[in-house]
Amino acid sequence: MTRSLQAVAYTRSSTLESAPDGRRLGLETSRGATPRGVEDHPRFFAGFLTSPQVASAGLLAVADVAGARYYQQQLRSSLDPVVTGNGDRLRFESFSGCGGVYARLDVLAAGLDGGEVGHGTTNVDVNNPLREALSRIGSDDPLHLRVGPDELAVTTLDGPVVEKKVPLPDRWLRGFAEAQVTAAGFDLRAELPAAEAVRFLRSLPRAGTRGSSRGVRWVVPAGNVLRPTTRPVPGAICLPGPERLVALQRVLRHASALRVYGPALTGSAAAASAWEVVLPGMRLTLTLSPETSRGFSGEGGVLDALATDEAAGDAELISVLLAWEPRIDVGDLATASGLPAERVRAALVRLGTSGRVGYDTAEAAYFHRELPYDAERVERHNPRLRAARDLVGAGAVVLDGNLGTVTAQDGHAHRVRDDAGVLSCSCLWWAKYRGGRGPCKHALAVRMVRRGAVSGQAEVLVEGGAR
């Protein structure tokens, strides 16, 4: 696994302080992207939270996920959340150290008062003293929120006074990207009112409790409730690793509803799902990978978009048109770019792989943000993508009608078949996952050659009009 150290630096630690007119929550920002370019410590908001208790609990839930590992828990993890200003809302995002849980708190316009929301993305410091202070907020007395440096602060320091260095594995970056692509395939499957939402979530096992199950569960919507089922019957929703929803416990008493999103199930395989708690002026969403031991980084949902030169060029064009929108309109982008809607969607998938867009299941739309990491490593270090390009470069792919033969480095020939646009393969990867984790390297190599992603490097024999 490729790893590097990610350095984040702040002018000081984030704090919760008392003031004559109430409490003041100062969240310090690191280096980040803005419409003006990269800034050392961008400022996104200065105003009041309309529901301080709820916002504090939601921010703590996001921080819980950032510092958690739900698989191999003996390994430590601590990554500062990411904050994005989208002009009308603030989004706080995090990703678990094990790569299997994505969390996002959306503080909407109704949750903010008295200040304009800026545009940009960076890390935000959530340290242990701040967590303790936030957990003690017991009333909705006025709470002033500042995201970014205090304009009135005077310092003689030449540089940041707080610096953190944390390991940042490539699989973590890939997982952050894959979670967005996976969520884009979800639909609303169930909605529970407040009382039933609280009952259901409190009935779930917690990690380490006696008799708790770390496996996959299934639930079926029945009116305003979710009932457990032993198998994925029609209409069922996959709940993989229910103990991973523990962070939602922080906000339960403030919940007005629980919404569940997921894909249309076509078999018995485990699937990812998203669990959204509706709060006053806010939404807290946790997206779970298909299995506790299976992070998002291996799902392969972005590989087809990464493999084409067409999508790369389209993504470059679309990226110029993005303007930190809270909701990206595909139709507007299609009109502005001159591209058909399906190519715009493919470009957005590719932009998601570098952290430049996220996906909001509640609004069924992408939003613009720029992850404050070297996210281009997602493409450079994706093992299946590298392996497929190596096969193409070695001339190992031969096309014949709707079949493709790929001779791997070990000399074994694998047959890739095209059934109505779905590529299957004779390799062990396909036999094990049946396409459930994206294309294998052989199918990906065949698709590259068909689309001409790499030219002049492989022997291509085309028969029967195949292209």
C-alpha cells in the first residue's frame, strides 16, 4: 500500500470560548482551494448557528468517523474533517481510517444566520479539547461560528503555530472518490418519522457489545418502519455492519426523520447504503461500504471513467465551468459545454476521482468541492488501472468481434465477452465478484483498446464491424 504523510497547518487550535454575547466557536482552517486560488487559511463564514446543540452534535459525529476504524480497530486513525463553503451552506466531510464509512454534515441556509457563506474547501481543526467542549453544550444559547481566521486577530508569528502530519494511504483517497460514485447510483428506499427512526437506530448493535453482529443485515420497509429480514427479498435494503452507524447516536434526540438510500438489489450480494438523519436546518449522512472489512477503495466504480481519453478531455472542460455550486445542474453544464448530458455525467464521475465533486443523495446531485489532498494519486496509483494499461502497452489485447483475448503476464489467455455492453471475463476476479467490484484488468484493457485510449501500442484485429 502506497502511503505518504499529509501535513495540515493552522494558525492556532480551534476553540470554543465564552463571550459577553454568548459563546464563540472558532474553527481554524488549513491551506485550501478558493475561487481566488489556493489560500493558506481561507475564511468561509462568520455568523450564528440557529441550532447550536444540533450543530455541535453533528460536528462531533463527523469527527467521530474521521478518527475511527471500524475494521482492524487496533490501528489508530485521525484525519481532520474537510469543510466546504458552497455559498448557501457549509459541508463538513470525513472518511474513516478503514476506508469503509463516509460522513457528511450539511449545515443548510436555515441552520446559519447573520453571515455570508464563502466558497472553497480545506481541512478544519477538530482537536480533543474542542471535542470535549462541544460535548458539554447543553442549551441553545447563542453560538457564534467562525470558519477561518479571525480578521481581528493580531499575531507576530511568521508561520502556523499548529501543525499535524498524518499518514494518507492511496486507498483512503480512492475510497473517498469511490464513495461519491457509489452514492450516485442510490435512490430513496425508505423514510422513517422521528420516533421510529430513534427506535430503529437505538436497536442496532454497537461495536464490542455482546452478541453484536459485524456481518451484513437486511431490512425491509413496511409503512413507516424497517423490519429485519434474513435474506435480500424484493424491496430489501442492505445494512452492512450496522455497528458502523454508531456516530448517528449523537444526534438522535434532535432527529425529525431518517432517510435510507441504496441501489436496486438484483441478487444476494451485499451492497452499500446511505443513512441520513434529518435535523433542524441540517442533514447528517453516513454512507457504508458493502462490508465492514471491505472499504470503498476496491469497488472499481470509477475505473471506466479513468480509462478514457474522451472523459479526461471532457472533465478538463467541465472543471473550468464549475463555480462551487451546492447543486450541479447537468443540463446547465451540457448547454454551457456543448456536450451531451451523458458525457457531462461521465466527466463528473472522473472529477469525483480527484475529489473535485461530491454527491448529495438528498438532492440527487453532485456538488463542487476540491479535496485538500494530492488526489491525482487516485488515478496514478490505482492498481487495476495500471495493470490494464500495462497489458495494452505490451500488446496483450486482441479484439475479435464481440470477444477480446487478453494474454496476461503469466502467459494465461483470458477471454473477455461483451453481452449488451457488459464485459465478462474468464479470469478468477470475474468468477469471484461477477462485476460487483468494477471491471477486472482484462476487461478494462479491452475497453481501453476499443475506445482507443491508447493507440499504436497494441495489435488490434477488428472483425464484423466491431470498434
